Amino acid sequence: MNSIRVFAPATVSNVSCGFDVLGFAMDGPGDEVQLTLTSDQEIKIRSILPASVKLPMSVEKNTAGVAVKSLLSAIGSKQGVDIELAKNLPLGSGMGSSGASAAAALVAINELLGNPLSRNELIPHAMEAERIACGSAHADNVAPSILGGFVLVREYDPLDVISIPIKAKLWCSLVHPHIELKTKDSRKVLKPQILLTDAVKQTGNIAALMIGLMKPDSDLISKSLQDAIAEPWRAKFIPGFDEIKKVAAAHGALGSGISGSGPSIYALSETKVIAQKVGDQIQAIFRKNKINSEVYVSAISDQGAH
């Protein structure tokens, strides 16, 4: 086999209290990458679809190219590769767009080379792609996109990524408003230092969320989906944000917040019916603010890039 096509799902990262350390995978949508081995020892971005997507064709600036180059360099390979990218996730959406491209490309090249690396060993190479995309080599998007499920990044140096064995049956409403918010800009508004009281609150919430997911305990999950670090500063970028949170709770969501760095909004619910209703209500608020949007409803997917 010298050619393969891989799909990598959208992800929700941070999940309110888990800034840069929590994320989970959706069933869809996602990015697709087709990789073909070549004999010329070069990595090339051959195409990016749709044509309206303005992404760099340079291997050094495209997350799929950066990820593949990083992996090949790490294993000492000069294998030539052609990359074709189907960009189904919107840019600057808070849905793990840059991470999905890197995840798909890594799983593809690893498979074509006979899987020299484990799935967990792919994550650092995807993080290098994130560094190019937003200036920060975080793993809360790329890890769930590669591994699937709900993922905790316990430590970055050395990297320690843990798949959470959740028992809670949860559905996610992910609403993407037509606002582009670059991760670099969204990170700039965050404070370099946080209050001790906020750190204590955040630590309690993330620990309680893990317990709630694994018991399962819906009430504990609901109480824990609060963010004291990023959301207070990022909320200003999203019209109607405070109303969105109130309406989501009123229609049965366990909790809601900013997906990744925004502007997409996620909400977690106990059934698909509730999740669809919550998604529709969030979309209605964006519509009231004259902002078009899409709603995606999905269970938390156990399957990562495939």
C-alpha cells in the first residue's frame, strides 16, 4: 500500500475547567487527508480543498506538512510524501481545525510506514504543528483527535496523556458561529498570572469533573463545568455569550462553554434529544445577533483518526 485516506474528527478542548489539558472527540465533522508515498524524498502539499480555503501550501507552514516532517525527521526517514487535504473544518473555529489536519496526516504516514510509532507517540509531532498554527504546542485538541474519547494531558514536560475511561453517556451540541477568531488572538487576552483563589477553584472543578465522568454523576459534572481562567476573558469575543449559557441550562444542558479558544460553543447533555434542542436554542441566539451558524450534535466518540 502506498496511498491512504484518513479522517480525523473535530474536538472540543478545554471543556471549561480544563484549560490546555482536557479535550474530547466528536463523531464528526472532521478533516480528511490523503497521503501517497513517492520516490523523490520530498514532502509536498499537492492540493487543499475546497479552493476557497486559504491555507499555506508550504510544508513548513501547513499543520499537516509540519506534522509529517516532524515524524519523518524523528525516525530518520527521507521518505517522499504527497499530501492532499480536504479541509472540512472551518478555520479559527474552536473545533480543533488545525489539530485535525495534523492528526489525520500523522495517522496516515504512520500507517503507510508500518506503524513505527504508537498513537501516543504521534502526539508530540501534532503538537509541533499546533506550535506553528497558534504559537503554543498544546495537546488538548490533537490528543483526542488522534486517540478518540475524553483525554487528559496530565503533564507537558515530559508529556503524559491519559485516556479517561468515562462511564457517563453524554451528547455534545457544538455550535459554530460564522465569526473567525484566531487562536493566537484569543490567547493574547489571557492573563499571564492567575489568582490563587481561581487556581484552587479550577483545580477543584477539574478533579470533580473527572470523578463525575467516571462514576458517573451528572450533578457533579454539571457543577464542575465552570472556567475561572480563560472563559471570563474570552467571552467578550462571542455575542450573546451570557444569554447562551443561561438558555442552554434552561433547556436541559449539564453545562456549556467556549470550545477551544472559540468562537464555537459546546454544551453537554444526557440525551441526543436534549442536545439537539440545546443546539437549536444556541443557534437561535446567534441568529438574533444576526450571526449565521451550524449545529453539530454528536456523542463523545471513542474513535479518533481513522
